[in-house]
Amino acid sequence: MSDGFDNWTVQLRKGILEFCVLSSIADEEESYGYELVKKLVNAPGLDASEGSIYPLLSRMRKQGLIQSRLEESDAGPARKYYRLTAIGKARSLAMQSYYDGLTDAVQSLRNPKK
């Protein structure tokens, strides 16, 4: 494919990754960081990597969207758990609403009623 297409797909994935992170954390009361990363990395078509998710989690924490806590583990190093803040929950709901409207609009353009 052309460079233009590659750039478009990269920008689309980057734009949706924050939404996917918030949605994944919202599905649980609390999410263990490594499990969250595995879930996102293994999502078909998302093409996320650990190298993109951990910095995003740090940025989202600084923005007040998520909180993190460390829990000691007998089986190895301490585990980091993430949960949404009230601001993060509101952002997740707003993103969900916007995403739903956007996908509806795209689908209506791709499959116009005759």
C-alpha cells in the first residue's frame, strides 16, 4: 500500500487506542496492567504494542483519567493495577457516544438505503 494509506492507518489506531484503554479498564472494577496490555496487544487489527500502551497509561494517569496502585506479589514483582477516575468514566462514556455516532455515520455512507 502507499505511504498515505499507512499513515492513515497509524493515525486511526493512535486515535482509537485511548478509547480502547478506557473501555477495557471500564469493563472491570480494576485492571492489572500486564493483563490489560496483553488484552490490547492481542486485539485483532488494533496492532498495539507494549511500547505504546505503557506511555499512554502514564499520560492518562497524569491527566487524571485513571488511578494506579501497586500491590505486592508473592509470585514476583509488585503488580500495578489501574482503575478509572470519575473524570475517566465521564471521558469513556463521552468517547463511547461519539464513537457510536461516528460508526453509525460511516455505516450509513458505506451502505446507503436505496
